[in-house]
Amino acid sequence: SVIFSVMRFYKLIIPKLSQLRKNADLTQLQVAQRMKLKPKSGQTFIARLENELIKAPRIDTILNYLDAIGVSWITFFTELSNERDKQEHAQIMTKVTLPSGVRIQKKLDRDTRLYEAKIRPPQNFYTKVDMELVKQKITLKVLKYLNTLRVDEKLIPHYLEFAHKVITVDKYAPLIKEYNISGVSKSYLTEIMNIALKIEHTEEKKVQAQKPITRQKVRDMAHKYVQARIKLVPVENAVNRLLVEHNLSQSAYYTGYMNFARECYRVIKKYQGKDDLILKQKLVNLYRVYTEQGLDKEIAEKIKLTVLKLYNVENKN
């Protein structure tokens, strides 16, 4: 309810006030004087406020208190929001059973926090472009473009680095000049620049129509995300072993292979045993899209079969 939300809001705020005052090296009397309150009654009021004895104090009282101790409203409420985010994240992670191993647990914790930050309503109420998503889309599009040109694999990191940098600068000519190195084509750079800027512009237009979601929705989505993410761990481990066996662990396409494996798993999970025809079509499409981006066809086929085998074993247990 609204009343419960307001009370919870004050429960978060009030306990922090006295510590902030002490950090500012101020007494309750000094704060009362700065708030233009009568000395004796003002000191009593501040004491009651800090001890949570005033039910639902006016918000302007809180703001005046913050002014009196020299704390920025924006900084205070931003830190408060961040602390609440951390508490909610901890609650989400305690609801799931994580696989053993400190490294993978830290990775899952980090990935979930990043996902929460991505879907959480921004504090300034304006939706921002997810630049990581933009970079991922640019990477996929540029890899597909370079693969059609049969570009030397050693040059791919230079082109990708350029593609990611081009969306961070205002002047493009100096950047193109910077990448004028042996083997790198200026015409390719120009086309890659156009690809990157178009993707960024498209994502900017998309977010303009988005509306912030509720915190409860964020918690629900994050919980589902980490559950699904945990199920992907065996897939990622198996595919990583396969790539190591084929000396591809340092390949420019490593991320592409892992993304292909994850997409295969999601498609198999959705359609296996429900609609085998659609499943086959989806896997064929994924295979085509990713091999067009430069993935080795034989390795991609092995990854697909590995994921299928893992999924079938998982669902027999």
C-alpha cells in the first residue's frame, strides 16, 4: 500500500540522519539553530526525529535537516537508492541455489547485478541507451560485414576497436586517420563507422518510448534471469572446453561462439519436445546467422550438438 511504502521510505532514511550529523561534527542543538528552530524545543525535536519518534515527518523537514548538516539532497538520496539496490540484490541471490565454486558464483553475482542495473529505472527518470547492448550489436554486425569481405582475422580486433570507439567521439576523420595502419582499409572503416552510428541511432530512438518498470518487476525479472543464467553454466563450461581443444580460446570469435551456444540452448529449451519443426528451423537460422558472422561451420555444428546433448541429459535427471 501507499502508507506502507511511505513508512518503509522513512525507515530507510531516519536511521542515517544522526550518523550524518556526527560525521559533520555537529550537535543536535547546532542543527536546530541552523534550521531556525527555537533552541530548547528545537533540540528536542531533532532528538525525536533522529530516534524515529516522529511518525512520517514532512519531507521538507528532512530536506532542511540535510541542508543544515551540509549534505546534498541528490547525493543522499542517490546513496540511499544504491543501498536499497544492494539489499534487493542480496535478497534475489539468497533465493537461488548457486553452483559450487567461488569464481562462478562471483561471475553469476556480477552478471545479475549488471542485468539489474540494465533494467532498473534510472534515478533521474530518463531512460538511457544501454551502451553495452549497442556495442554487442555493433560487434555482431561488423563481424558479419567483415566476414563477407574475408578480412584477415588478425585485423578484425582493429576494426572492432574502431567500431566501438566511433560512437564515443564527435569528430570521425581523426579517428579514421588513427587507424590508418598496414592492411586496414579506409573504405572498410567508413562503412563500419556508418554501421556503428546507425545502430546507436536506432537504439536511441527505441529507448525514447520506454517507460520505467517498478522495483517489484525488477526483482522478479532479476530472479528469473539468475535462474536461467545458472542453467547456462554447464553449457558455457562444455563449449569452453571444446574451444580450448580446438585452440580457439583466444580467437576473436570466442564471444561469438559462446553467444551461439547460449542462443542454441534457449531455442532448444523453448521448442524441444513441443514443436520439432520450428526447433529445426530456428537452429538452422541461428547456424546461418552466426556462420555468416565468421564462425567456423564445423565448430558451430559441434557446439550445437554439444548443447543438444547437455539439454537432453539435464532433462532426464
